[in-house]
Amino acid sequence: MLHHLILTNPALDSTAVIKNIIFDWCGTLMDDLPAVWRATCKVFEKANVPALSLEAFRDEFELPFTGFYDRYVPHVPIEQLERWFHEAFSAEQHTVRPMTHSKSFLSFCRERDIRSFVLSAIHPQHFEVHTELSGFGDYFEQSYTGVWDKRKKIHEIIKEHELKPEETLYIGDMEHDIETAHHGGVAACAVLTGFKGLKALQASRPELIVEHLGELKSLMEKTRMNPLESARSANSLSDSPYPIPTVGALIYNQAGEVLMIRTQKWSDKWGIPGGKIHTGESSEDALHREIMEETALTVGSIEFIMVQDAISPKEFYKDAHFLLMNYTCRCLNEPPEVTLNDEAQSFRWIKPAEALNMDLNQPTRILIEEVLRRHPTRKS
């Protein structure tokens, strides 16, 4: 995978090897966003305040969370809100799971003697439940939990453990995590697996944005533990001087609906399954493989539609130049049981014309419009 790097802090040494990592917990190592959202909805219910949709919650939630509560439930004391939340969240603990790449990345850090710490707002009791569930507790030199404002703690951590800021990386999924890193004079890595989407994270200007910890692991291996190295050439579109060929398809079911998937790396917009072509692989073979990997569907009746140039697409989470080879095809599964991998967060079957009313990424919109122009009978 490629990466997105912006050297925002001139004091940071882009040649330094990373020897210390401070991790956020929620949304970074553990997938607890749905549980936190449902618990917050319970809090709002008790406070007689309308619940937020998951999308609205992601847009509005912030750390320190006192600001979020002040906007929506200012009439309820924070102590009461916290009691309600912890009661509701405790009932949701069974739904919390480690992120797909968390264990692999933590093992990678241990194997390379990277000193690892946790700095999180999570309540210590919930953290204990999570570490027992995940088995991650032994990976950390020390954990700091129940920290409402992490900016007030990071200097203490750096001083207490004698960490060199230029050798330290803070990984998190929210603006507050990026602010905390910069407050401590360390580099910030934002992951797209948690509470905040691409636009919000870009606005906080982290040094590094990755789709998930698996991508960060690959980048650290490639750069010999020096992921900021590429910041010196941040204006280049990619590691390759050539465009990246990809395949993707508008998949139809028997009802004439098409499959839309929503992904974090395309700014939480809706699009189609697809990905890069491997060396020695035909484009149609790549299409079959990518669709199987991302949706668990088998397809047939493949029809080539168009090639699109996507040069530095603003909706994508990193700078790149793609050649998008677009197809249509038919789902052979009946019923079409979709199983998403960790590249997508949700899916929907919908009529093509109706899909144009969705929040689509631009290449998908162009593809659907072209398909409907060629095949007007597919509109409904």
C-alpha cells in the first residue's frame, strides 16, 4: 500500500528511527465505536435528548468528551452522565473486538523492541475487560487510562520514561490524538479505523495517515522503522513513477440492484468493490479475486465499460494516480450473501438510478452515469 505523509512540524526529524510508540486504545487497537455510540444513545435517552445517528455521532463526538456533553446535555451533571454511560457501555462490552491488524502490529513492535505505551480516555475498568478479551495487556510497558485530556499527560509520559520525542510516534483515530502528539512534540499517525473520518483527521494535520495498522506495519518494514523518511519527498504522487492500474465493478443481483460499499479510505463515501492488479494477473482475474476478497461473492457476465484517470483524487486518503478499469458484472450467488472484509464498513443493494442520490465517490458516480447512458433500461 501507499501512504500519506505531510511533515507538519519542522522540529521533527524525518531521518529518525521510531523506537517508542504511544497508542490510543479505542478506535485504534479496539473496535468499540458501535458500542460507544449505542451507550451514548442510552445516555441521551435518559437525559430526554434525541439520539444521534452513527454518522452524526462520528461527526460530533470529540475529546475531551466534556465538550461533547456540554453541547448536547448541558442540563445533566457530568458525574451523572458518566454513571449512565459506564452502565450502558458495560452492557455492550461483549460486542467489542480487537481491530483486525492490532495483534500483528503489537507483535511486530515487540519483536523489534519498540517500547509501547497506552494513553487513552477509556475507563480503567473497561480497559481491564478489553485487555482480558484481547490478550493485549502484556504488550505494553505501561498504560495510562481514564485520561480525559491527553495533552495534560503526554509530557509526563515522555519525561517519566525518558523518551526522545524524535524517536516517538503517537497513533490515534481522533483530532485530539493528533493535538496530543503535537503538544508533546512527537509525530502523529492517524488511522482510519475509528471514530473520525478522513476529512476531520486531515484538518488536524498528522504527519502520517494510514488506512489501518497493517499498512503502518508494512510502511515501517519498508523504511526500516523510519516512516517519516518519505516526508522529504511528500510531493511525489507515489513510490512508483507510473500510474497504478486497478479494477472495479458495478455488481448486479437478480433484482437489478447494484452493490454499493462504504469505505473509510474514500472519505466514508459509497463506491464499488475493486483493487490493484497483481503482477502476472489478467484484469478479469484480478476483478474476480478482488470481489471475492472484499465481498465473498462470485460473479459472471463481465462487461468492460471504461477506463478512468484518477489523479490525486481529493476523496482518497492518500496521494496517488490510478487507472480505474471499470466493469459491470452479475452476481452468481443466490441469495447474494455479502461478507465484507476490513476494507469496507457497510454495504447496500440499490437500483442504479437511486444510487445516484447516495454520497458516492466521484469515479463511482461517473461509472453509474455511463452505464445508465448505455443501458437506459437498467434505471429501474
